[in-house]
Amino acid sequence: MTKRLLFIFSLLLAACSKGDEMPKPQSRTQVAFVVCADDKSVDVIDLQSGAKIDSYSITSESDKFPQRISLSEDKTTLAIANPNYDFSLGHLGLHGKQYAGGVVLMDASNGNILSEFSLPIANYNVLLQDEEVWTALVSHSGRANVYTKSGALKHEMALDADPSNLLFNGNYAVVTSGESTFLQVFDREEKKLVKKVKVDIAPANVWEGYDDKVLITNAYDSSVNIVDLSELRVTDYFDTHFAPEHIVYNALQDEYWLCDKLGDKVRIYKKSEGSWAETQSIDFADKQPFMLAFFDMGKTAFLVNQKGNEVVFIDTNSKEIIRRTPIGAKPSGLALSE
């Protein structure tokens, strides 16, 4: 009798334990996630229909300005920077002041908050590496920090002043700093500086490229540097006549698409006779093109217009607009899950 009671009790205990486990986050495919700073939300856009199908609340705190969003490698978790500073005002607004930063981790399938924690200094974006949270703190004593998902500090890496977008590429983590002239390359496993790669002065940001290449936009020099991380050097570049913001390479068309936020255009560059030159532009009057991504094997562009509070689908061959979808106020980040 005693053995039977113990057996029944163990079954009940196991059942209770199983019921108390926190559900694992799930993936959500064929969608775009757009973080909207003023609405403090993530809008979910269906890539097939182009319709807004969901919206997740990030925070109710009025002094938070969520921006930039990334997906975990398994596409189950969204990582969002949640600083107390509105980065659309530019980096100069940070000088002489200190604003707090923040991290929000969210279930990509339903918007449930998995974890959130504050940082001592405003941060630009957040990346996930297994159980680690990576983010760069934007200050004159710049650094990249690695945290646990609950917010415990694990590691600090010194950076040049005013770091911005942190990016993973293969075994490397890379970041530019506004008050330097280098791309800083770190080993993701050892968390040590591998090399500082010389680029144009005052680089604004580093963006995902293709293969081993990353793309650096330089607002001060109005230029783009292409760095090959397999060689740890600049292997190509081109000048622009405007301050480039986001840049994406389209392999299908062999083109670079650049957001000219101040000029209200998307500008398209193609290589001819050994150099890159602007061949086309798409006008978005008073809409402020902000970020781009490609999907459907590069056949369709997904554009976020920050002032226009909209996303735009564009045929990459004809350069014609397919659809415009209204979204929340001041979109400030984009991640695609195909």
C-alpha cells in the first residue's frame, strides 16, 4: 500500500511540475516584425498578403523609445532595444547627458514578454547568441556588454566612443563607433578584439552584407565601405552624394539599395565598368525611407518609411510599388522571418 501511494504521489508531482513549466517560445514564419517607437509596439506584417495581422505591446512607459529588433537564430525570440532616448533625434542629443537603456525579449509567436531589464546607458540594438544577450552602450566610453537572458552581466568589451549597430557575421561580432575611423571586429566565442579595420572617418553604422562581407555607411564622408571579414580589410567602396542610412545588397539584381532618409528616396546602385553608380531612385516624398529588407528570393523589397508610418512592398525588377500598408507611429526597426 505504501509503495502504491508513493507511486501515485510521484505521478501527481510530475504532472504538476510539467504544468508549471514556462512554455517555450515558438516561431512565426512568412512575416515581418516592425518595432514602432511612438506606439511602443511590434506590428506583425504577413509577407504574402501584405496585411498587418497582429500587434504586440512592448511597454507602457512613456519615457521609453523601443527601436531595432532582431530574431534569435531559431526564429522563436524577438530581441528589442528599449532605451530612454529617441535615436531618431540623432546621436548629438546624447552628448552631455546620460539616458538609461533597456532590453526586451519577446515570444515571436504571440508577443508575450519573456524577459526585460534596464541598462545604465542607452543602447542601439540587441542580439541573441544562444543564452546570451549582446548589446552596445552608446557613450564616449563605449562598450559592448554580454548579459544572461535575465539581465546578469557576463562580459564587457571596450569600444571606441559612440558605438552604434552591433552585428553578427559568422564567428565575428562587429560594430562601428561614430567618433572613430574603424570597424571593430570581435571573436564571438572568446569575446576578444581581433582587429580594427580602417574605414572612412566617423562611420555611422555597419549592416549585414553577403557572404563574408559587411557594409559600412559613412554619413560624414557620404560613402559606403565594403569590408570582407575573411580578409579583414576594405575590398570595395563607393561615394554617394547624400548621407546614406540603411543599405542592403540584392543578389538577384546585383544592386545596392540605400535609404536616403533626408532626401526621401530609395537610391539604387549598380556596378558598371568597375565602379558603383546610382542608376535609379524611387521617390517617397515626406515619408523618410528608413530600413529595407528583401524576401521571396530577392524579388520583393520590404521598405519601412519612418515619417510615413507605413511599410511598402516593391518589385525589385520593375521597381514598381506593389502595396502600401499603414503601421504604428515612428517605425524604427525591422526583422523578417521567412
